[in-house]
Amino acid sequence: MKKSLWIDLSAGISADRFAAALIGLGVPVNKMVQVIKETIEGYGFLDAHIHLEFLADDVVAHRLHLVPLSELQAFSWGEAPNVLEKNLDKVGVTGAYADFARKVISILQETIRQNTLASSPAVVSLPVIGTAHTPYDHQAPYQPRVENAEDGIFYIEVDQRFADGLNALDSFSYIYVLSYLDRSIIPEITVTPPWKEEGDQYGVFATRSPNRPSPIGLTRVRLLRLEGKRIYTGPLDLFDGTPVMDVKPYIQTLDSAVDDDLGNDGWLAGSDHLELHRLGIPHAHPSVSGSSSQPLLLVASLVGVAWGLQHLSVDCESVICTSPVNTGIDYVLEPAAQAILEQHKIPNQPGTDSDELVTPDGAAILAALSPKFIKAEDMPSEDKNIAYGLGGKYLNSAPAFGALPVSLVEQSTQE
């Protein structure tokens, strides 16, 4: 029988404390550590270990430490979804547990991106004219290829208000699709291509990086047919549900290069990497400037958490949390954490005199779980298997301060 997860948020929440608490509920220590370590493989060496600490009344808590043993390879938020997906698949995390982990990353990416764009000097608002529908939920090709036609059906659903704008579009064999890359992350200003041995940097406007100040995608695609307000096309290099901002016809006389000398490959000339893009072959991409190992450690913790929730057969649709969340002293709460709490209407207030008790990843975990909130005094205490999780950060002079209490409750006992 699946079980409901109860979380006491009087000490806040973070990813490492949550992972440690799951071990206290019965997740095998060795397997959790292995899952986390293997996520880091290829980026450096990590020591992940658990040790026990004693709270008041000799109550045992598990503390998770993640300690890089070498400098971890630069890792950007843009790489996080693919690395997450690869490792979820490797350890067999599926269904609601995989969706939970994906949602955490998506929430963090969107919050960071919005916080970055909030400082933009000027913005414009454009209508969305339709939505792209493709077979790609989590991974899409770098470039659309003829072979991708076997992946499924590709079409653009145009909003009824703009349906008359499709008149005569099917007289063209190719169209340009301008899309809003809503899954792009922190905008890059400079890019360091990994295939350039000298490590030169190039401006984002001289690249095809999707992580742009204005994340607009441009795809030339074959138009197959019109059916009502649907444009059926050849393969698109877009995720399912990507907003479409505009559609324009590809006009051969105007858009094709009649003169062979009209265009060139710019700084990519002679690059083997350019051929990988042309063929649509997956390959490594550069990290954003200013990136660090932090997203990598989060992904590793998150894979461990998702695996732990699946191991415990937690019902992800029946999570109960105490309210309000204790954030510690409000002035030390990171803007990203505060933004997530506010956007997802998670009740919170500053409480204990401490460093931040709610980290951005902790807030994203709460948002992804979509729990039911109850008053702390309504949390049942008797006959519960309560586990306590501690993270690598010591929040103040008391070693066991900030322990996260969690418990599993059989659904039938809640009635």
C-alpha cells in the first residue's frame, strides 16, 4: 500500500536534509550514496556519506555530506535536465517520481531566469499565435532532420483568433517558425565552445545558444498540409507545448542563396562541431559564463531523493506539511527561494534566529510536491515512524540544529 509523506517544516527544508531524512525512513544508505555519486561521474569526484548525530532525548538524526574531492567540471543549469533524465533512467526512477524531479528543476530554472530578466532595461509583450506539438517531452534534437519524421506527428495548433491568417499558406512548401523557448534557462552573454581548444569566448548573438536574453527560436521546416487551424509540418526541434510567436513563408527567390559566395560559416568555419549540428547528433555544449558546480550537486541530490521516494512507495499526491514554513531570519532568505514561496503560495514566515532554513532547492521541492498544509498542532505525533534529516551545512552553533522531521503514514490510518 502506498504511504503518505508528512513533513514538519518548523525547521525549514533543503534538498540534502530531505534526502537524509528519507534514509531515516528506510531508504538503504549504500544505495542512496551510490545513486548520488554516480550522477557526478564524468564531472569530477564526490564523497557522499552519511553519519549519525543525536538530538535531544537521544533521538537519532541522519546527516548527509556531499564533499567534492576534486574541482568539479563547470556545469550550467542548461545541462541539468539532460543529466537528470539520464540518471533517472539509469537508476530506474519512473512515473510520478521522475515527474517530481523534473518539476523541481523546471521551477528552479524558471525562477532563476525570471530573476535575471527582471533587471532587463526594457521589455516588450508579444501575443502567442499558437502552440507546437511534437513527440518530445524532455529531449529534443538539436536540429530537425528528415529521419526524425519517424518520431511522431508534428504540427502547430494556431489560436482560433488567428486562423484566417493561414489562408494561402499551403501554397508554400517551407515555412519559418518563430518560437518562444520557454524551457531556456539563465541567459548567456558569452559562450565558450568546448570544441575550440583555445577556449575563446563568443558573444551569444554570434551563436545558436537557446539561452538568450530574448529566447526566440527560429526553425525552417517543411509544410505538409493545413487542416483547419492546424499546420502539419516535417520534424521540429521543439519541445511539445512550445509557444509559437509567428509563422512566415520561406520564399525561395528571396531567401535562398543564389550566389554561392553570399554566405559563410563565420567563426565556425572548418569546425567538426558544425557538422554535428547539421546532422543533429547529440554532443557536449558549453557551460554558461559564471556557472558553478551547484546545479550539479543539486541534480545529484534530486536523483537520490526521487529514487528514495520511489523506494518507499510514497504517494506523491498525498503529501502533508505543517504551516507556515519557517524560513529563518527573513533578510538572509535567497531571492530565488522567496520568489518560489510567493509564486506557489506556500505559507511562510521568519522564525528561528538562524541562517537560511529554506534554500531555493528546498522551496522548489515543496512547490513540486504540491502538499496539503495543516497547522503544526494538527500533525499527529503518536504511533509514527519519525525520521530526522540534516545537511552538510551547520546552521548555527548547535550541531543538530535544523533537523527536518518526516514520517510515513499508511493512508488507511488517516481516516
